[in-house]
Amino acid sequence: MNDFPIHLLPSSYSCIPISWHPAHRKTDVFTTTMLHGGSRISKLLQSRISLSFNVPHRFLIKFEFSSLFQAKGLNTLDEESVEFLPWLERKAGAKISSVLSIGKSPHGRSLFASENIQSGDCILKVPYSVQITPDNLLPKIKALLSDKIETISKLAVILLVEQKMDQDSRWGPYICCLPRHGEIHSTIFWSEYELDMIHQSSVYQETLNQKAKIEKDFAAVVPDLQQFPDLESITLQDFMCAYFSVTSRAWESPKGLSLIPFTDFMNHDGVSKSIVLFDDDKKLSEVIADRNYAPGEEVLINYGKLPNASLLLDFGFTLPYNIHDQVEIQLNIPYDDILHEKKLELLQHLTPKIKDAIGRNCSEDTFIIKEVRSPQGKGKGLPQALRAFARVLCCSSPQELSDLAMEAEQIDGRLARRPLKDSRREFKAHQMLSSHITNSMQKYDAAIKSLALVNSPSTSNTFALRRQMALDLLTGELRVLRSASAWLKNYCVVLKSTINYPSH
């Protein structure tokens, strides 16, 4: 995200690293906001209306605009959201976009070019005044909420309160556009049966951790909400939906975590250079096109270099082929290793102090593997810390451990980061690592094959979609493991050729 063309950005812009991103919705519906002028398309349609039959103005615009977009492979209009952008612009008292329209892509609600867009064009501007931050909490609720309540939960409460206000809500049109429970595919909403499909991936445990955290946060806000009769009926499921809307749509801005209406309709493209920019001088957020778009094309943005594991948990979608996929693997020091305590003590210098769930020192660590692009390359994608861990694990005497510690002190303090001088030991360490990854590959392969045999308790489209997401996730992670395995095997072959075996 930091490689956006600098010459496109005025000096007053601040580019904030994104920690939360807009969601990629799967089931939303199509609309257009071309009822107000500004673009060449709307002017063309207005001229056609003046020469056409005596039928309602809105019908003709929808007919013409729908025909144009259907030619681009898009679907029908959405009555609910036709007035969303005009409403937001009235609320802001400013023009937000004259080149974008809300529509339905194969992935759900998104933004489309309504006229030609050139690379470098500013395609939308959303003033801070119509962005939702914790400052939008009603004073009577804000006064009750504990200071310990996190920003995500505060924003979730805002959405819940506005939802309960219904027609009296200040944000009604925006609240109506948020996904409902049955439309969300984040793994936090998956059944146990569905979650079992991804048991091999780290996302399984991360999902359980996230659900536990949401339940804890809900328990913290419930006592305060129950003091208001209209909010007594809010359930954990309601809170989870609102919480998901925040974590999947909000950006970390100069004002803190913020929901940015209209901008969060933009779907994700992993290779796009377009991100959300924050101009503190003008008090607004902007998006600049990173390429040309023709009318009817979906306009995309980059949420970050995120693997399918993150996309599935945080946003509820996956990519069929995600170049940013990665895998978590764990290594541990066997408890029957006679050097267990010495290795554990030494490894404290390799990684931060390792503790288990109840705070005891443990002998396990987690490493992130990314795709290794070339078996003959330098193994970029395999963390140096992982290879160092393997070298320590394969030490068979106190002297070998002492030598590693001494070498680290003499160089840069990093333990076992250089290849071992003894080729046999270096070979043994990487062969052990290769064996560990091969074992993981076999488990992934079995999990993927089992998905082909999975039968849903119901024949719902939801299950079919989630099974495909599980396949995307596991297939991507298996691809990463295979690339690491190929590199390790090649490295071991090269090492083996350098080992001088004693002659008999």
C-alpha cells in the first residue's frame, strides 16, 4: 500500500496504514444513484427521457441504465438503495462522487464507474462529518459505557442503537445497507459442522478465539444497554453482526477507527494500488483510481496484502487464487529430549518468551510460511527464525548448543541464523523440517479430498458457498506448503552432495 504513485498525491494527504477494511459482500443487491445529474451518462439519459414515452421519470432512467449495465454483465436495480448517495450527499452538504454508482457484481454490492475514469482521478470524497466514529454515541449511552470497552464494540453499539431507532435513525439508509445475519459468511457464523471443514487450518482456532472475544465484549456492554428499554432485546447474534460490520468495514483514520459510508461498498482487489487516503486539511477521505475504468466496470480497492485465512475470518470471502496466502506451522521441543530444558532456555533468545494458555513456559512456537517462488532460489518465504529453530532442535550435545550461543554473540546476537558449519547437521535440521512440512501436506491433502465427500445437513446454497471457501483456503495453504517442501528438498539435495562420508 505504500507503493502508490507519489505524484498523484497532494502534499496535504496523509496515508494511514489500513488495519480494518471494507467488507466484500456476497449477497447484496444492485442499484444506481444516477437520478441526480453530473455525469455524461445521466445527461444522456435525461435527453432520452425528454424524447421518450410519457412514463414515470425514474422508470426510464432505470430502464436505460439497467440496459447499459446489463451489457457489462450486471444485474437488476435495487429499489432500497437508489437514494443512498443522494441521501449521503445531502447529509454531508457536499458532492461525494459523480463518477461512481452502487451496483451488484457477482460478489454482491459494489461500486461501478458511471462514466470514464482515468488513472489518477479522484473518484470519491467523503467528509469526516458523515463518517461514524465513537463520538457518534448518544451522550446518555456514552456516559454509561465503561472506558474499558474497546472502540470496535463502541461502534457496534452505535449500529445497534441506530438499528433499533428504525425510522428515527440518523443513519437509517446506511444501516439498511449493512449485511444481515444470513448474508454473512465469516467463519464466526459457521456451524460446528461447517467449521470442521477447515479444522486443518489455523483459521479454525482463530475463529474460536474471535468468537470468545466477541462473547466477552458483549457481556461487558450488556449491563449498560439493559438500562434502556429499547435495547434490552439485543442478542449476542445482533451484537456479532454489528461487530462484524465494524471489523470488516472500518478504517483506522486520523480520527481513530471510522466507518466511511459509500466507500465501504468497494470490493477488494489484491493487486490494486487504490487505498483510502485521509486529508486532514480538508477533513475528508478520498480514493484515487489506480487505473482506467470504462462505464459499467466495477471499481476496486486494496484492503491489504491479506491471505485467504484473513479474508475468510474478517470479511467472509476468499479468492480462488490468492498470491498472499500463507500457512502457520508449529514446531516443538520433544519433552523426552535430554536437552529439552537447555534448548528451551536458549530459544528464549531466538523468540519472545513462549508461554502456554495458562502462563507456563512451553516448548512450542508458531511460524508463518509464505509461498517460495523458486526451488532454486534463496528460500524467500521460509522465515529465518524457523530454520534457526530447526537447527537448535537438531543439536545433540550441550557443546553444540554452546557453540551456537557463542557464534550468535560474536556476530549480531541472532541465534543459529547462519548455516551450520557441519553439513551433516545442517542437512539433518532441514531434513527434519522437510519431514514436518510433508506431514502437514498429507493432512491438508486428506482434508481437501474429504470436502469432495462432504454432504450438507441441508442442501442450502450457503453451505455450498462455504464449502467452496473452505476449498479455496485449504488449496491455497497446501500450495504454500508444497512450495516450501520443494525448496527444502532441493536444499537438502545440494547439502547432501557436499557431505564427505568417511571411506571404508
